[in-house]
Amino acid sequence: MSHGDTSLDSADLSTLTDRQQAWFTTTRGPVSVRRYARYSDFVRAAVRSGNGRDRAALLTFHPGGYPLAPAWLAAVAEAAPATADHHSPSASMVSVRLLARMTPDHRNGIPRQSDGSVGWSIPGASARVWPDGRIMLRGSTGTEFAGRLEGAQWDHWKVAAVADAGLRLLCAPEARHLTSTGQPSGWYRPSDRGQIGEGRERKGGQVYDGTTTARCSCGWNVTVPSQLGAREAAKRHRQEATGGAPA
Ligand SMILES: [Zn+2]
């Protein structure tokens, strides 16, 4: 076993021999990887929490996933909580789905299975997360990222970040720009905002504020004065980002 200083970014998991364990550094805690190649070929990777001591995730990869695994493991390490106990995550799976950026909109609600898991799919990839910390991300070419996030310190935001990072690697190119348009700010009383004066539309002394934010799974976002404007901006962003093909 070597406590190497190799950065995970440049790791090639296929060069490990049977039962060889390697340690990699990330911007956060270290990640240890062990390959089993004798009977069937797979890699087990343990991601440490921010303090470098507790195990925050145990993940499994098969050969098809070796090229993309280092990038995802680095993202898991980045999102990992500072400490990790052996309990299930505190994250609500519905909230994970609501926070995930690599997801279509939630117009049809968020169906939960009887085991409490929540799943969704985007072009080229799908995700499922379970309350006990299990996570499964699948690319349509057969690549799988699977394993378990460990510790109650995994909250909705952290689990969503892990799912997003994996789906971003596995998805089809057109899914890298999934836009959503939020709700307008809505009716408010000018006095609540310390304003005096005229509003364009009045309803019982209230003024309408159409300010709406549009977001994209790539991180782009814009806030404009109307929901219609936000929808237009999202459409334009999608067209520009995907090379001009109208949606
Ligand atoms: Zn985008």
C-alpha cells in the first residue's frame, strides 16, 4: 500500500494490478482505490470526509467506468461532509431531486418508490438515490457509478451535488444544458420594501413584481423583469450553448 501523492485527476485505474491499493489526493480528503481483477474486474473506491479520517463514501466501478471514475470521485470528495459517522444521510430524497440541476423540470411531481428512493432521467443518463445513502447513476452506454454515501452529515445539497457531477459526466451532450425557469416574485406591498409610489398593477394596494430567474444545469443563470423574458433567455442560452439548434 502506498500513500501516494498522485492527483486523482490524472489517475488511470486500469493500470492497477489485482488487489493493488492506491491512494490519490484531491483538493479535499484523500481517496483510496483498490482493484480486483482476478475473477471479475472491478474497482472499490473509498472517499474520505473533509477531516481525512472518516470514510464518507464507498463506490464501485466496472471497467467501462474507469475513464470517468476519477472525475466523479474528485467531485464526491469535494462534496463530502467534514466528518462522517456510520448513519444514513439526513438528506430527503425528494429534496435531492428538487435541488439537482441535472434534471428536467418537476412538472409531474416527484414520484417516490416504496423503498423511499427517487429516480429521474435525462438524455443519456439516469439517477436513483435511496434514503440509506445508496446512489446509482447509469449512462445509456452501460457505464455505472454505484455505491453508498455514508454519514448523517450528507444533506440534500451535498447528495444533489454528487448526483449532478456524475450525470454531467454520463449524459448525452444535449443534456449538459437543461434549463428551468422559476416563478415570478409576485405581489408585494410597496411599504414592505420601503417603497412609496406607483405600481403598474394594483390589487388591494399590492404591486406586481415579475422578476424571474432562469437557470441552466451548466451553472448559467439570469434574472430578468418578467417570466416570459426569462423563458426567452433560457431558450437563447440553450440555442447558443448547443450550437444554434433550436429546441
Ligand atoms: Zn447551459
